[in-house]
Amino acid sequence: MSRTEHVIATLDPAAGPLPADATTTQSTRSAEVKVVLVVREGLPSNLAANAAAVLGASIGAVRDLPLGPDAVDASGTVYEGIVTTPVPVLVTGAEELRVLFRQAAAQEGTTVLALTEVARQARTYDAYLSDLAQAREADADIVALVVAGRRNQVTKITKRLPLLGA
């Protein structure tokens, strides 16, 4: 299986959701699932925020991350439930992002979604698909990526990366 075929296979929603093991009372350190967002070092804050929004929504949809129950404040205002899986935002250089993308894509049961410059610059999804089909090694220019999978696998490949803004 080529790298591209493997990445597409890991994005297949038919592969099923990540285990919904995170509960509202369970420590995040004991959860089986880990989700990490990694942005390119030096990325302007507006692009980092956009990448986080796009990839966060995408991984939630692809892997059906569990939402907590609605919450109510003391005045009675209802807040819709939010994802119970924490998503730390880490930072690294462009070449390390490429390496990380390939390592994560090679791990069975791990989903990796990447936002490339090709995607960021496209004005429509059809233009993105067309431009990407013509790009050689678009992973050489990754803006950000999100990795989701078994805690030990995700930790192994991301533990040395610093938090964004730290």
C-alpha cells in the first residue's frame, strides 16, 4: 500500500470512531485516546487559529469524538456539550511536521489529518483537490496537522514537542 493509499485509508469513517473511553469523571491521563494538534513554527497567529479550527472540526467529524453533556451556569444559561478529549496544541518546524506526518500515517489505528499550503491557499474544495492532484509531495509544506489514536502511539511521536506559546 502506498503512503497516499494508507493515509486515505486512515481517514475512512468506516474504520469507526476512536474508543469513547473518555468520561466526564475520568482523568485525561488515563484515557486510551489522545488527540494532538501540531502547528508549524513561526506561523502567524491568525493562520494557526484557522488551522486549529479546520483540523479540530475535521478530526471530531472523522473520528466521532465524544461530546460531554450540556452544561448550565448559575443563571440558567445552557452551554452545549463540548468534546471531552483535550487537544494540546504543539509546535515544531516544517521538516519535523513532514516527518511527524509520515510517522503517524504509518501507524495502524492512528488518524492523521494535514492542512497543507495547497489546502490553505485554495479558495474552493474543488480547487484544493485539483491543485493537490498536481502537487508533488505536498507534505513538504504542511501548515499544521492533527494526530489521533492510542495514547501510547501518539505520545511516542509527539512527546518531545513544546506547547504553542510556551
